[in-house]
Amino acid sequence: MARAEDTELIDVFEEFYRSYYRNEIGELAQKYPTEQKSLYIDWGDLYRFDPDLADDFRTKPDQLREYAEEALRLYDLPVDVSLGQAHVRVRGLPESTEIRDIRADNRGALLSVQGIVRKVTEVRPKVTNAAFECQRCGTLTRIPQSDGDFQEPHECQGCERQGPFRVNFDQSEFVDAQKLRVQESPEGLRGGETPQAIDVNIEDDITGEVTAGDHVTVTGILKLDQQGSDREKSPMFDTYMTGLSVEIEDEQFEEMDISESDKTEIVELSNDPEVYEKMVGAIAPSIYGYEMEKLAMALQLFSGVTKHLPDGSRLRGDLHMLLIGDPGTGKSMLLQYIRQIAPRSVYTSGKGSSAAGLTAAAVRDDFGDGQQWTLEAGALVLADQGIAAVDELDKMAPDDRSAMHEALEQQSISVSKAGINATLKSRCSLLGAANPKYGRFDQYEPIGEQIDLEPALISRFDLIFTVTDQPDQEEDARLAEHILQTNYAGELNTHRTETTASNYTEEEVETVTEEVAPTIEPDLLRKYVAYAKRNCFPTMTEEAKAEIQDFYVDLRAEGTGDDAPVPVTARKLEALVRLAEASARVRLSDTVEKEDAERATDIARSSMEDIGMDPETGEFDADVVETGTSKSQRDRVKNILDLVGEIEEEYDEGAPVDVVVERAEEQGIEPSKAEHEIEQLKQKGEVYTPTKGHLRTT
């Protein structure tokens, strides 16, 4: 470019600043360089000022950014103010590029990408202009450094010898630098696609702002980096970005496009009196039954409202749900379906997940040049503001499961590894699935004993459903018909699409498929959920409050007797509030009505009947879930321990087992249960056997 043209471009930028950014530059001049070092300009403003200049900025950003910064330095400012090292950072491009759509043609262009920060390095100084001092004659040689390898002088400019040189740090120029890896957001992916990522190098005042797990929009320049080593260069190149601006997205599901026609359809659907039935029908229609579980899952998709209190504390709105059931009851299929519908979701299976993979890992690899530790976000962080579906929970190692405790209740993940102390956000709902301890439920054993999960983890779930597989002639006939019909619909559809000479008409296929088709299209349901979570924040009416309060107080009243169990804890009360809020969100309502509270109590009662009931007394007992032992069982253990203590004093060798069982039977404890409790006491070390067939207390 000719010099005159350079001056002309600088003048154009100065005029642009005067027209659009007079106040912002004044503010920058006051805060420079301690509080603020950059002027942020919106690409839309540049386009309104001069469309050609804006387009040039997108195709030749490196050159034009230099002119823009030069114009900023020449801008009329008070005499004592200098913006010598100020940056001009462009943001707000009209559309973002998908990471997977970046191609060779984009090199050197200005792009905007959206995604989630997967890895981030520490902020480190990077030399931009190195001053080398000749150790023979002391002459300084300055060499500007680019993104590639470290450049050293070939010979001294003073004595013309080839060194040796050492870097003079006082005379060199350094800048803060950081590297991010941005991965495609889960909501932008269609089923089964592997998310792709791009590395972004950022410098100076925008470093140190983001952590792993943040959803960001990065505007930057696409660069190429040659693969291979110095000896063997490869014709293949890696892409990376030099980031100009990094904006953290607080808005939920920013990447989802909801058009006006979608909005009309969503509002129409929300006013449908049968919207809840349709929601149930829209979730895994190929799986027969489970109406209550599917309704609970639909409410989990919408979730309650996250509340921020004036004192800064936060109450979670996300619902956690656990399905425990016999094999072959379709739990994994339900989880997979929810994963497809949820606007943001991550699916993982227990056996293949470690604690670090679920939460966060500190890694030392090429990304941080192998010298420094980098923080890598795990599944629960990537599912932030969405749903994490964890299958085969019971197959996970107990240590790995315990990593989820903080994520479930506090909705954050604290990492203290390799000298990195960080807290990552994990504001997600957890949908878990597990099998009973022995693979299948035993209807004669208390359910609490058959769940092979820690009580501390189980008590954090708002809803727990057991899915049992009991033979029932009528139900089995309906189930068989449903499964056969689903498969037949699939057969017809596949036959028609794969066979050229198919004799089935489209009408025939549609008629059969209609019976097993979802009541709401999955794509519309995704948008519905995203729209409701973004725009709808219902508040409680007095009737709804009264309904939930009465349900809770009436249940608690059952536990007022001396030997009555505690039927329900305050945790369940919060779960009811979240369910009622989610129910109101389905209707896009601003208020939680009495019908929402009733729906919440119905679901909670159904869940409690599944798991929170003492099978011996038929009463609700919160301890079955909270501690894994029902009150009746605790009393029985205590009685047997007392009996052993009494009887061992009568016999020299200790209390004979058969006498203990006999006396227990007199107190109304069945022999089989008494023997079971004695075994449990032995395992816990409360009693021991000094000689065969005798017991002593420890």
C-alpha cells in the first residue's frame, strides 16, 4: 500500500472514532493503562459508518487493526495522556462460524466462534520484542518475536561475531499471554457428532478472565501453524486463532435459533389444555408406560427457578432424578432420549467415567507446552445449565461417585490439584440410572438395602423411582403389542426407504408410524424447553404455597408419635417447590397455581411410595433413603444388641445364637430377620463369636 493510502485509512478511522466512540475514548484515556487498555468497537457500527471498510476489516484484519490502533494514538487527547500501547478490539460480528465449518479459505480472516472453554492454561509472560546483549562487546540487538519459534540474532551488529548472546530482560518487551481450547457447545450438535475444538491465543488485558466450563464467543483472526518437527516439515497445517475479544455468555442457550414461527407454535402449544399429556407422549414414545416417570422427566427438562437471595446466597432450581430398576426396563433408552431432547446435555456411562472425567482434571500435555498444568473441564462442567445423564451409576467406583456430591447440592466443582485451586460452575440437573444391588429387585427385601449407592448421594436426589419388572398378563399383552407395533413401524419405514421396488405406500407407513410417533416433534421440544428456561420465571401464588405446606405438614404429622419414623425431611419440601415451578414453566405461566402444586405432590407421593416407605409397617420413612436403614430395622438391630448383652451374662461362653433368636421371636421379630440382623452386627463389629454358635458384644 502507498503511504498516502495508509494516511487516508488512518484519517478514516479517526473520523469513525469521532462519530461513534468519542465518549468511550475519553473513558479509556482516564483509565489507561491500569484499569483499561483496550477500546472495544462493534463491527455493526463500523459497517454503518463505511460498509467497504467493515468488509476489509473482515478480510484483512491484521493490517487494518494496525491502522485502527495508529488512529487511536493520533486521536486528539489532552496533552498529558498517551495511548501508546492501547489495543483496538473488534467484536459483534453479524454471524458466528461453526468450529467444524472452518476451512483453508478462512485463513487470515476475522471470525467469530461460539463454544465452551474446555481447557485453559495459566497466564504467562510472552516476549514480543527481545533485546539480545552480546557478551563480548555489550552491543544490544533487538529482534521482534512472532507467534512461531523464538528468533535469535545471527551475528552481533557491533563486533560482527556470532555471539554468545543473552537476553536483557530490562530492555525487552513482554506481554501477558494465555491459551484456551474452545469446543463446540453440546446444544449445537446433532446426535452422535464428536465435538470439535480450536485453540485460541489471547494476549494482554483479556487474559485471566475465563475458566474451564465458561460459554464464550471469541472474535479473532484465523492463523495456520505447520505440523511436524524442524527436521521433517509436514504439508499439513493446524488452525488456531489469535483472539481479539472474548465475551462470556450468561444468556442461556445463546446458540439456539428460535424463529418467530417457532415462538408462535410454542405459545400455541403452551395454551393446549392437554400440554402435560403431550409432554409425556413426546418423551421416548417407543417405550411403553412409565407415565409418572416421563412426566417427572419432562419437568426436569424445564427445571425450577434458580433463586438468588439478597444476601448473595443461591438456591438451586435444577431437579435431580434417579431411576433404579430391573434390567431390560428401558432406563438407558429413556436417558438417551432425554439427552437428545435437552438443549444442552452430556451423556456418560458409569463404568467408563472416572472422578476426574466427571468433574475436572489437571493435565500436563502439549497444550500447555508440557511445562505447565492446565485445567480440563469434565462432563458435569460441560453440562452447565443443562442435563447430565449418568447411566450405570451403581457400576462406578465409590470414590468416583463421591465426586458428584458437591456438583449435586452446591452446583459447583472445586478443584485442588497440581497447585491449581479453582471452582468451576456445574449448574446442571442430574438424571441417573442404576440397577439394584443383586441385579434385580427382591420383593421380600427392604428396597433401602437393595440400593448399592451411598445414602449421602441418594438423599441429594429430589425424586427416585423404582422400575420393577413384575409379570402381569394384561400389562404384558399391552407391552408386547406396543413393542411389536414400534418394530413394525420401523420395518415398514426402512423397507420403503431402502428397497426401490417397495410395495408399501407412504400413507400406509404414516398410518402405522403415527401410533408410535412423539406427540411433539423433538426439534420443537428442544426449542420449547430453551424458550421456557430463557423467558419464564414463575412465582408462587398463595394457593400453591398452601397446597405444598399442607402436604408437607400432614406427612410430618404422621411422625409425631414416640416410635413413629420421620416420614419426610425438609429436602423434599424444596423438591416440591422446584417441581411446581417446572410445571408452571411448561405452560409458560408467570405464576405457580394450585394445579401445579397438586401435580408436584402427586409426583412426590408416587416417588415416595416407590422408595420412601418401610415395607414392614407400610408407613413413609425418610430414613430408608437418607440413611439406608428404616426405623423399624434400626429398632430391631437395637433390640437384638440389647438381647445379646442380657443373655451373654447368663452363659460363660457368651450368648448362644439360638437363644437370642428364640427370645427375639418372643418380642415379635421373625427368626429369619433376627439372623439377618445378627449377621449385619457381626459385619459391623458390634458383636463377635468367641466360640462357634455364641455371641458377645464388643
